[in-house]
Amino acid sequence: MIDQLLLFIISLLANAFSAFAGGGAGLLQLPALIFLGLPFSVALATHKIATVALGFGATLRHFREHNLHKFYILTMLLAGVPGVVIGARIILFIPDRSAEIALGLMTIGLGVYSVLKPRLGQACSPRNLNKRGALIGGFVLFSIGILNGSLTSGTGLFVTIWLIHWFGLDYKKAVAHTLVLVGLFWNGSGALTLGLYGTIKWEWLPVLLLGSVLGGGYLGAHWSIVMGSAWIKRVYELIIIAVGVFLILG
């Protein structure tokens, strides 16, 4: 019961902040699963399935607010999901620490980039919506999808910053697309692939799913809608740098 209560609290907090900033739930949730005794591969598969609930809850909230655009949905699905499936297979052959340190350095770099760009993501000015823009944007999303399928935490934050940088979204709209497409479809594809080739701690999933739905699907998504892009940007920067440090330190 103590383990279950601890998992619920961690899942609630991790997914609330992740839904608000557009990623980073694994910063708290994945280490907690490992600390409580799960091997890395089992913890990763279990974590991926739990985060699908985050995307499901956020989808209901953001669809009501009309925050989603068909062009971005199709681009993220067609480009990202194949990358996630490939990444989920690749992780079986890559040393964990090498991959985590590399991702940590890139993640901190993104956080510093956002800090140095005060106006980044503060206004929505859609661009690169033509065929060339979709191909380049899709290729990067495919690459991020591979990271999402194979690594632990923070790849949703990569998607958020790419939607802002390349497609001109503000933080509010970028986070909405990240939550729904990465949380529901990308993580769902990764969870399915990892589940087919690995092991899942099924008895821990109900409490993790509850924390994910309440924390990410309601609290975090609500905060990201109510609060402006300036607040989201600050929390994003805090979480992404923290994720990067965590990945490097292990």
C-alpha cells in the first residue's frame, strides 16, 4: 500500500508538470519505478503505457478548446509514429548510459536556447506549412520519434520546441499538440512495441494510470490552457534543464 500511494503521488505530480510544460514526466516517474525494484527495460515499458493516459486526458481537454490543427496532427502522426517504433526496437541494443548522457546534453542545450530567446513561442505565427516545410519538419519529428521510442524522458520537450521553432506555434499551442500526439499516439506506439518485446509490471499500472489521468489529463492540461505562454515558457525551461541534468547524473 505504501508503494502504491508513493507511485500515485509521483505519477500525479510528474504528469501535471509534464502536461503544463509539454514533456518531462519521466523525470520523476521512471526513476521511481526503478527505485522500487523494476529493471530499466520493465520500468520503461510500464512508464510508457502509463503516460498514454496523459495523452488521452489531454486530448479531451484540448479538443474542447479547439487547440489542435489538422496539418500538425497529420505531420506528427505520419512522421513520428514510425520513428517511435524503430526507436523502441533500437533501445534493446544501445547502452543505456551512453544514450542518456547524449540526450541529457542535448536537452540542456534546448533549455539554454529557450532562455536566450525571450520572445520564443510568445506569439503564434504559423509558417512552413507547405510541402517543403512539412518534409523537413517531418524528418526532424521522425528523428525525435526514434529518441522517444528508445530513451527515457524529455523527448516531448524536443517536440514542443521544434513546433515552436519550425512551425511558428506559441508555447500554448505547441504544448497542446505535444500532449495529444506524443502522449497518446507516440507513447502508445512505443508502449505497444516495448510490450511485445519486453515485460510490463501490470499490477502497478492502475495507480500509475490514475495519477496520469488526474495529474496530466486534468490538472496540467487545465493549467496550460488557463496560463499564458510566458508562464509555460518559464516552466518549460525549468523542467527541460532539470531533465537534462538528471539524465547526465543518472
